[in-house]
Amino acid sequence: MSLLIDVITQPQKLGKLSTEEWDQLIRFSRYAKVTASLHEQIEKLGLKKHIPQNALNFLEAEQARSQFMQLQATRELHEIEQTLKTTDYPIIVLKGAAYIAGKLPPASGRRLSDIDLMVPKKHLSEIEQKLLEAGWATKDDLSDYDQNYYRKWSHEIPPIHHPLRCFEVDIHHNISPPTSSIKTNAGLLIEAATPLANSRFSILCPHDMFLHSATHLFMNDELRGGLRDLMDMHLLSAVNSTEFWSGLPERAKQLGLERPLYYAVSALRDILNTQVPDNALESINQFSPNRLSEQLMKRLINRQLAPSNPEQLQAPFTELLLFIRSHWIRMPPKMLLKHLTYKWWKNFNSQN
Amino acid sequence: MNKLWAACPSSDLCAASFEEASLYYYRPTGETHLLNAFPREIVDLVTKQPLTSGTIAKQLADLCDEENSEAWQQKIKEVLSDLKMLGLVIETYP
Amino acid sequence: MKLSDISLKELSIKAKKEGIRFKTGPFPVRLKTDIPTLIETFRSMYGQTLLLGDHEISQFHISITQKPGLLRRWLKPQAIFSIDGIKPFEPYPLSHAFPLFEWGLNWCIGTTAHNNLMLHSAVVEKNGIGLILPAMPGSGKSTLCAGLTNRGWRLLSDEFGIIRHSDGQLLPIPRAVPLKNNSIDIIRRYAPKAILGPIYEGTRKGDVSHMAPPPNSLENQEQTVTPKIIVFPKYQNGAKTHLTPLTKSAAFTRLTNNAFNYQITMEKGFQSMARLIESSQCYNLISGDLDEAVMTLQELSEQK
């Protein structure tokens, strides 16, 4: 995957690849879900005539898909906005949809299949009610256990979608669940959020957006496609670079997100060679875990985010470890055991 | 002030016209809509210039050789409402 | 060098090691497999296809292998389809490795190749006239397609009507034509010289056997065609064969629902569909007899 990292950090190289390199790149970029971004770079740099047709076909296909998903997302946001016009509490768009709505660099070539929103906890029921009344619905096949999990222990109501459009909408009241060992004050996030012009929606401030991406990436079930998230953070940090980095460690402390920040910066420096100013780096290094955890996590991250063998893009053992870890962060161990047992049982039953 | 009906911006649409019906691709939503001759005629009328629903009803009645009755005018209003939902026409004021 | 120029033994070794690179229509594919029946059938179906070099670009890197497990291999041998390490489907019985390959590759194409508009249809060509036969349940599209290709029509595809946005040309992707249940016998009688592969029993669609794509279809798979006629076939047992014209707007609507990726291709898809419909004559065809259906389409094409 160093080939992919190479062309991400130095996109002019895209015009100079051999067919063998293109063959590899197709597989890595598909895995990391960054193909459409590569296509945008090729267009921006005027490199199309240097790209073999077989590769170009693939790039254009992914570009078409990404554009469609973005249109769907924009449309869904518009519909939600129409429905929630009369409310007055902050509604924060998170992640991919935020990059698109806010016209930020990570929006380029982005694929997304759901919209994440965050609202103050006390308004969660109301927003759910309003959307359900307007035609959105929860998925039919969600069991009572799953519904309960979402409501009680997670930080979301169950995902909803509008039957006419089938685009998933997830509504949160925080960026990490109440049962996890990470406690973030959602109020701080909401206070610092930036309203979008001519819109009912806001987006997180730049620091919080970065920290959320880091939290989402490292504390979640899968790191697959996580290179995309790493790229996002790289791009976000490049806007107003010195100012950005100087305030980041302090903000992480305020939000209790020191550990995800530490891992994010390690990965950014190791994998994408992101430049971090020395004084910021010094503060961030103090957030490191014990040496053993750190070594294990770094190995997992590198293996998962930047695998080197296109024949082994899915590493089951690594994924399992990360899955357990992320659920442990989300839930106390006893609950985790019960939850995993239930999930395993459900999976087992559906395969037989 | 009388409400006027106008066509959506032309940059929002592209059309493929056949004898019996036309298809419109509406760019903001990515949806494709099929309009048979009747609603298509309404869209064509308001594309030329914004009109009130009363004027649309009269002009269409003349075109189709129909009586400009209350029922006819009501029908026009319903179609306009549907077209608005699809995004193909918008309400505006002079 | 064509696949048929290489011995089965050599091809099997290659399939196991670095994989076989070939092109199916506009799609370069690499196939790796250790399953002997798959290589054998693949070679007999696609013998006229050129073998590509090991350093060429492939869009899909497909691996079909036997599912591991000592007891399982003995009791219930299975084949698994994987693409870049991802296994999108449940395992198939090992003996059905070829249909798994065919169906899996279709899935890869249908779900990702959005740089063109893709109709779900058979496409054939004669005298420069492209005839599109959209698939609907119970249409008998594959049987009709197989019939036509044995009466002088070139097979472009049984499954995908690929339309290039830049110029509206139909891109061939000639593959084995899957015949189901009764169709197998029908085609055997209708075209005794057609090459049919093994019969796979008990698949989700019943008994399936594949008709090999005729040599001229593989040899000419780079040759695009201008679409001129669209016929929606419907098989109806005992029905009198009749062809009725379809309004263009009705054909447009039906095809947008039929296509694999009309919505995803957005405005380009709309423009390509509009151009296709504007330049084609559209019909419904109801028939209970293959011979009559083929002759009716033959007459139709001669009128153009």
C-alpha cells in the first residue's frame, strides 16, 4: 500500500505509473475507498492523457458512484432541513456529510452512504418524532435487543431512512456512547459548532471535527477504509496549519479525547508523513498509553490501515481484535460479553 | 398580489421529448419524471413566462377546446401542486 | 495467444500460480483458481479469448478456491468466490464452480462498472443493426438470444447492454449464455451444433447449462455496434407470435427500471437513454415459439 500512500501524498506520480503499478493501485484504492479522490486529483492536475484506458475506466466508474452518493446525501439533508424548519436547537452534521455541506477539502471524491447528525440529548426524542411523522422509519429487521442497545447504551437512536430514498440517517447526542470509558461533554461540542450559511445545520469547529474523526476511526469496529479517515484528518490539519496544531492538544484534553488524538497523530506521521509542529507534538506525546498497548495498537493500525499485500486486504485476526477493543471502549467488559454473545448467536443462526 | 407559477431554473433540468410525452431529468434530486401531454403543456406555458393558475387554465382550455369550468380550474391547480412537489415549477410573486 | 492454444495442464498451473489474465468485453479480469472443473469448462467456453500478459491491468482480481477444512472437503466440498480478499457470497457446491464464476463476475460488473450505462438485456447484431432484448422475469430473453445467435446474429451479450456515454455505442461482452430447465432442450433441438456445457442441477434457478459464446462473438468483442431496435420479449406458452410497437416514452420508462445503474449514472445516464430511445424503434414481442420469434425479428431487421 506504500504505492497508494505515495500517490496520495504526491499525486503527480499518478501520471507516471506502469501497468503493473496501476494493477496494484486499483486494488488498494478500492479497498481504502479513495479511488474517486484519485480521479479528482488526475483531473485537477490534467493527467488524464497519461492514464491507461483500463485504469481510467475503473476510476471513472468510481467517480460516478461517488458523485451519486454525494447527490443523495445533499438531497437527504435538504429533506431533513425542510422537515425540521420550525425547530431552533442546534443540529450538527457530522463526518462525510459535514465535509460536503461545508465544502471542505475532504469532500473531494468522497463516498458516503449515511448521514450522521448530532443534537442536544434533550431534543433527541423530539427530532426522532418529527422525522418519523414526516415519513422516515426505522429498519424493519431491528430486533428489540438491538433497538434497546441503540437507545440505552449507544449514543444513537436506531438508524432511520425514508422509504422513498433509502438513505440512512443516524442521529446522535454525543460522539462516544455513555457506557464507554471516554466521556466527552457534548455541550462543549455544540457550543463551539459553526453554523452553515443559509442553513438549519451547523458543523463542528475545525478542532472538534479532527478529534471526532480520530475518535471515530480508532474507537470504532472497523479500521477498514480507515485510510480515508486518515486522509481527511491530514487535509483538515492542512487548513490554517500552525494555528490548528497549537490549540489541538488543549482541546483534546477538554473533551477527554487525548488517546484518540495520540493514535491519530502517530498514524498520520507514520503513514502519511504529516508534518506536526514540535511543540504540539510534545504535548500530544504525553497522551501516549503504556508501551505494550502502544506497540500492539500501532501494529494493528498499520496492518489494518495500510496492508502491504493486495491478496490479504482483509485480515480477520486484526479485525477481530479491533472489534473487541472498540466494543470494550464502548461497553464495560461484562456487558460486552453479553452483547458479543448475542451478536455471535444471531450471526450463527442466520448462516444455518 | 396574485401568486404566479414559473418554471424552475433551466439549469436544473434537461429534457427528452417524444410525441406523446416528455421525460425530464431534475438535477437537484437526480430524479427522472415522465410528463404526458397535459402537464407538459403546463410546464411549457410557464417556461415562456410566469402565469397565474387562472391564466393557465384559460389558455389550456382554449388549446384543448375544453370549457374553462370550475372543475377544469381545480384540475389545473392539482397538477400544478404535483409539479411543484417534483420541483419542475415554482411559486413566485411579481 | 488464445486460451485454446495452451494445454489444459499448463493453463491449470497458471491459474493456480499467477492467475489467468483475459478480457471480457471492456473488462480485463484476472482469474485465480485451483478447481480443475472450473478451468476445464472455462477453457472450453472461452477458448477463442486472448491470454493477456501477467503485467497487464485487471479491473477485477477474482479468486475461486475450494473451501478449506479436512472434513468439509470430503463430506460437502464447496467453492468460494473472493475478490481482493472479500467474499461477497455464500459458498457454492464445488461442482458448481463455473456458474459461481459466471454469476460472480456478473455481480462485480453490475455493481461497480458505472462508467457506462448498463441495461439488463441481451444484445445481438446483424448487418450493423444492434438489437436490444431487455430482460424481464419470464421473458425468455436468454433462450431467444441463444436462438438468434444460431441464425446468423452475432452475440454481443446475454446479460449486459453496455452503452458508452460518449457516442451511444453498444459495447460487446460476449459470455457463456445460461440456459435454464426447458430451454436447454429447446436450444439443443433448435441448434444441434451449438456447444453446450455441463448441466448443473439444483441451482437456485433450477437446472442450468451454458451455451458457449460462438467464436465470431469472441473474436469481434472489440467491435461496437449502433443500437437500432429494442424489443421487449415475453414468452407465453401457446401464444400467437406478435410484435406490437411501443411508444418511445413507455420504452424509456421501462428501460430506466430495467437498467442496472440508470440512477447512479445520473445525467449521463439520462442523456444516453434519451439518445438510445430517440434513435431506436421499440416493440413488444409475445411468442410461444422460438422459431417464429427468431423469424419475426429477422424480418423486422430486414425492414430497416
